[in-house]
Amino acid sequence: MHDRKDASVSKAGAKRPRVLFIYYTYTRQSLRVVESMAAVLRERGCDVAQAGLEFTDNRWAERFTRMPLRHAYRDLLGMLPAQIRGATGEIGIPPEAREGDYDLICFGSPTWFFRPSVPIRSYLKSDEARRILAGKRFTAFVVCRRYWSINLRSVKKLGTELGGTYVDGIHFSFAGGQIRSLLSLLSYFGKGENRERYLGIKIPPSLLKPDYLDQARAFANQLADGLAGEDRTQPAPAPKAQAGMGG
């Protein structure tokens, strides 16, 4: 098996664009977007890596180790003070997001009380993020019930402060509008499954809107077009001996 550096070079000698997804997910909705976009980018010839952050801070992380939450209202509202003050905490960072030479980094940022989640914010204030982002282009997608702009602006600001160049962004919303999507989320966190009603009100599944897949694929193709526009040709390397991670 060739090493990762060799894998990023095509037989024609053209360097394949390297793309890294860094995300956090609890409900796995961000992961659905990552996998949809990654599939398109691989189809377009990119070398794609996925790095899901782990939330390990002992002040908050234990509640997110199970589904459903043990105390849905208390566990959710317990994160509000941390979000208001922009707190950071301990996270597990996969090797792919610690160092590497990438052409594009894409952040998957779920919205917690209008802002990036603690794990995403913590990564974007880390030395590892500075090494990954310095001099590189980055983009972001936000997963939200309704409000997304503060989250996306925050990711843009933090990434730019680390030396990255922001190229674009997109958001994906949950089904049901502001009120019903909130009821659906509370129901899901409390029961661990999608139900048809909560407090007597008919609710949609706590999932992204059905059109998220088309939007994710279109955005990934847009990013691939931008990468394809770069001059990535280089001399073919000499053959080398083979060597015997929500979101």
C-alpha cells in the first residue's frame, strides 16, 4: 500500500486536491452532510479525509455520551452559560486534523444557542487548527433549526484569525420551522427516537429537510470546481517501495 502522499498524486502526475472535513456531531446530522459532500468530492478526483472531533471535557461531555439525554431540558440548558461566554473545553482531535497539507478545509458546525458548538470553537482556538489553517483556504457549513448566520460568521472570523482564507459557506436547516423543529428536537433528545407528536402537537422528524442532499452535493460540486481551477500539475514522482477519527 502506498503512503498518503503518493495517494494524492494521479498516474498522470497531477496532484489531487486534498480536502479535510472537520466536524462535531451529536445527532449525526452534520455527519450526513459530511458524507454527502465527501462522496461528491471523491467522485471529482479529490483526496478526502474526515476528522470528527470528540467532546471530552469533564464539565459537559458526559451528557453527550448517550441518546436520549438523561434530563433533556436540564442537560440542554446547562450548556447555555458556556455558549453565552464563548467557552472552550477539552476535545479529542483526530490525527488528520492535527497536521497535514490540505488544499481546502471544510468545517461542519452545528448550532448551539445561535453559536458554534463548544467542540468546534475549541478546535478553532487551538494550536492544531493554526497549523492546519495557516495559508490555506477554508469553508464551512452550519446545521441549524433556523438561526445560522452568527455561527457561520464566527467560524469565518476564527478561521481567518488563524491565517486561513474563507471562500464560501452554506447552512442546512431542520424540518418544521422554528417552533415545531424545537419541539421535535426536545422530543428526540428526551426519547431517543422520532415521534409523531410532542405535547399533543404534531411534529416532523428531527432530521434535516429532505432537500439537504441536493444542496450538499451542489455545494460540493461548487467547491470542486474551484479546486479544479488551480494549476495542480507537477512532474510524476519516481516509483517508491511499498510499505508493509460530530459532529
